[in-house]
Amino acid sequence: MKKIILSLSCFISLNAISQSYKIVQNEVTAKYRIYITKNKSEANILGYQVNSYVEVLKPGLIYFAPMYFNKATLVYKVNSVDEADLVIFWVSKKEDAKWIK
């Protein structure tokens, strides 16, 4: 599978509507493949997980929605950074959340 390149328009649309993700079990149904890394230098998102979609107020704030939630982007978790479209490194403070690449 080819990696996608996030253009400016894609970046804007992702930040505007796609900080709410729904993890699916079937890769074919997912819009993006994500990888959660422990290595900050691999990440393109410094993520901070919030508890509600209404808390997603800036890039990097991420809400993992339940299956019944309709306003979320479908993502599939992969096992390596090389397979991922989006690589997330979790930060401990909300203020540190942002897109970095």
C-alpha cells in the first residue's frame, strides 16, 4: 500500500473534521492507517486524547469515538510505522498537542 502525502488542503480538512477517529477491524473500510509510536521523532501528530468530541478544539486533540458515533473518521491500527498514514505520539499535556509534519 502506498503512503499518502498530506497536502495543505488535506491538513486543513483533517484538522477541521477528523480529529475524531473510530477504530475499525477491517482495513478496507478505513480512511487512514494509524500507528501509535513511543518514538517522538517518528510522529506526525503529537496527540492528546480527550474524552468527548466537543473537546476537539485544536490540532492534535484526538477523540476515539464509539462505533455508533457517525462524525468520526474510520482508522485502522497497524503494527509498524512503515504501514501507517498517520503516526501518533501521545503527549501528557493538552497544550503540547499539535501536527508536526
